[in-house]
Amino acid sequence: MAEIVQQRIEDRIPELEQLERVGLFTKKEVKAIIKRATSLEYKLHRLIINKEDFIGYIQYEINVLELIKKRRAHIRYQFKREEIEFPIIHRINSVFRRATNKWKDDVQLWLSHVAFCKKWSTKAQLSKVFSAMLAIHPDKPALWIMAAKSELEERNSSESARHLFLRALRFHPGNKKVYQEYFRMELLHCEKLRKQKMELEQAKIDIGEYEFSEEILSGKLAMVVYNDATDKNKDAEFIISLLNIASIFDFTKDFREAILQDLQTKFLDDSVTWDFLAKRELDASMEGKEFRTAKVRALEVDRREAQCCRVFDKGVERINTERMWSVYVAFCLERVKRLTNIQELKDKRQERLLGVLRRAHDSSLLREDYYMHWLQILQSSGDADGAADIAVAATQRFSQSVWTWSLALRTLAELGKDGVGRLFQDALARIHPKESLPIWRMQVEWSVANQNPEETEAIFKRVLMSAVADVAMEMKERYIDWSYATGGYKKARKTFTSLQENRPLSKAFFTKMIQIEKEQETPNMNNLRDYYERALQEFGSTDEDLWLAYIKEEMGPLGQPENCGKIHWRAMRFVEGESVERFTSKYTLLQTGHL
């Protein structure tokens, strides 16, 4: 190993001598480089090698390159690159190759090598890196695309790029992203040739036997790619993506019309097509038109939006589906959210949206989440009766949806409508009991705000009979809070006593009562002990914090410190599993005053 390392260090001497001779590095700096390089070389030749050692070596060499670049700029010396930088670049490429041969599956390592080649202009090496990488990772379309783009952009070779795309399609037949980039590449190549021809013609240069093929200049190769892509991907969204790519280039008018014709004849049963066709009306260029006032411009925008809606109307006539209506509603909603100072335009947009929402609802094809937007608009415009009707109608359509019931009940409660109590009963009867907790919460809050205490208590007693543990436990906690707020300590204690044997119980049920007791002017320690004891019966085997809280209580001004030892002894017998170790640690901290 030492001989190999020594040989590699000796191979560096010519470039280091040049660095010192031309004044880029001092003699001391050269010695430091040799020392550091020797250390890094030994790491690469150990029996057990690490990827981090290779990365560290490469990074050090790149740092040296960067420093040389800065020193050259500083002293304005640009010679001897073949003798200084080239050996370093060659060495870095060699280390990268060793690393990628060892860790073939590390795509990031390959990409780091690619990035290095691009930065330091080693184009020939770049193609080799891509070839080696694709031989190992042919299953990754993104790498094929990256390699093809590199051939086109870095090496200016459309033929190589085309070859890579064709190979990619053999590995990934029908891959949409590969087809999109292949299509874009052919159009870019066509645009480049057209520009070259135009420049030659303008310069009146005789091109001799070299001729530009009209088929290539007109985009026939791109059309071949398009036809192949659409044969394998009969998808409106994909066709639109190709049309959008073609729209970037100004020479593709006939081509775009052909794609649009395909879209309109083959994909009219897809909502994506109608969405695209409608929005084309809106996106039609207004360049060249002058508007005297903002109001005149708003009228033109309104006319275009109305035309979009006419296209959408044709769409819902052809495909009357929830997806089609959702696309229509989404468009109208997006227009309503746009800012404008023209009230007439605002009103027209809102009117269109409400009309579309109503028609979709009447067709029973309005998506659930759009009811929320509908209710917000009706409420903000002051149509309380309309909002109430829609809220009830939404619950009839989505009768088992907790979200819809919550939305409707909240709306009706805010509007102060009659019959809210009956609707709560309807909701609880239709939705699954395991999902009923949000409705029970809402009913309790509504009853506290709108009903007398007797009616609220009746709701609490009814919900406590729920077979769903989460519902019963949370409502017991709320029942104690409500009892304390309405009837004071005595009522809260009475409620606690009536529920303390009614399982399931939560820890919060007991801690709430403990907190209420401690808030009194003269807390009763016997009551506190009773609450703690009952809580420990339920949760003492797994909750070490409850035992510690009890011990702290006895150590306080109301307690008897001599009881702490007994509680600790009981805890050590009662606590189970990992809680034993946690309790022991926390009890030690408590005794030493650190808890």
C-alpha cells in the first residue's frame, strides 16, 4: 500500500512544481498539500474503505481547484492549465470512477460526478459518466432525460440526445415524462435549425450543397414523436401537456391546430378536455386592444368569462358527472376570489357561481366540500334563509358525513334558526356512533349558550349512556366543568360522586375534580385523598406521575409528610413495567429537590 501511495504522490510533483514556479502557491503551501494528500491517499488504500473517505478526498481536490482559480484571477495568470488543472481534474474523475464502481447504487454519488464534469467542462468525460450510470440505473427515467438534455445542451448533439430518448423508451415504453422531454427536444432542434437557416439567408452566405430539410424544419420529427406518444397514452391531460409544450414555439401553429383537433374529436368525454377548452376562451390574447377605462376592461373580462361558462355548459351536457361539475365550480370559484374594484364584475361572478352550485346540487353531483363555499357566500350576502335551506339540503345528500352535519349545524346555530335541537338528534341518529364526538361537543356548546340548565343536563345524561368510550370519557369531563360553572363546588362534587363508578373514566376526570377542590378557600385534604385513591385504582399501574402528584400533595401544607413513605411503598408494589424505573428516578429527584 505504501508503494502505491508513494507513487501517487510522486505523480503530483510536476503540477506542484508548476504551481510554485508560476507563483500560484508558496513552497510552504506545496508541502502542506503533499502532507494532506498523503493522508487522504492512505485512507483510500485501507483494507476497509468508506464512502466518506472518497468524498473527502474529492472535496479536498475540488477545493484546491477553486483556490487555484481564485489565485489565477488575482495575479491574472492564465497559462499552464494543461500542466496544472488538467492532472487534478483527471485525478478527481479517477476517484469518482472508483467510488461509483464500489457504490453503484448511490445515485447521488453519480450525480455529484455529473455536476463536477459540467462545472469543469469535461464534456467527453460527462458522456462516459452518463453511459456508465445508465448501464447501472436504466430503471430511472429521470436519469435518461438528464443524459439526453446534457447531450443537447452541453455537447450540442441532437443526434445523441435522440438516441438516448429512443433507448429510454425501450426501457420505459409509454413513459409520459420521457415522451414530453423527447417532444420538447425535437422542437428545440427544429427551432435551432430554423434560426441557423434564417441567419445564413440574412447574411447571404452560399451554403452550397448543404440544405435544410423542409420536413425537419416544419417539425415532422416532433410530429412522429407526438403520434407515437399519443398511441401509447390515450390521456387528455397528456395531450394537453404536449400542446402546451408546442405553444412555446412560434412555428408550430399548424401543429397546435392538429393537436387541438385530436383533443376535440377523441377526448370530449373527459372533464380535463372541457376545462382546457373553456379556459382557452379566457386566455385568448387581449394584446392590441386598448380600454379607455377599467370598467370597459371589466366588461371585456366579463364577456370572456361568460364565454368560458358557455363551453362548460356544453361540457356538463355531454358528461353529467361529479368530476365535470367540480371542474366547472372550481373555475367559477377561482374567478370569484380574484380581486377587482368593479362591483358589477364582482356581482356577475358571484351570480354565475351561485347558479352553477345550484345546478350541480339539483343534479345531486355537487362535491361535498363545495357546500361550505356555497354557505359562506350566502351568509356573506345576507341570505340567511337560503343558507339555512342549503345547510339542511347538504345533510340530506350526505346524511352519514360528520363533516357535513357539523357544517350545517354550525351554520344554523350562527343564524339562530329554529329546530337546531331536532337536527342534532337527526345527526346523531344517522352518523356512526364512533364518529359522533364532534356532534356531541357542538350540541353541548349550543345547549349551554341557548337552552336552560335542565335541558343541558338532560343532554349530558343522555350522552353519558354512549357505548363509545371516547365520547363518554370526554363528556364526563365536560359535565364536571359545566356543573362547577353553573352550580359551584357542591354541584361539581355531586356530579363527580354520581359518575365515579361509571366506567370508562379518564385521568382528566379525576384531575379536574382535584383542581376544583384545590381552588376552594379551605380545601379538604380528605376529599383530595379520596380523589387520588380513586384515580390510582384506575391508572396507578401505568401512571407514575399520579403517584408522584399524590406524594407532593402530602408533602404540601395540607398534607401529612409521614404518609409519603406508605404511598411510596404502595407505588413500588402497584406500578408495573417500565413505569417502575421512571417512578424510581422521578421519586429520587423529588427527594433531592430537583423535581
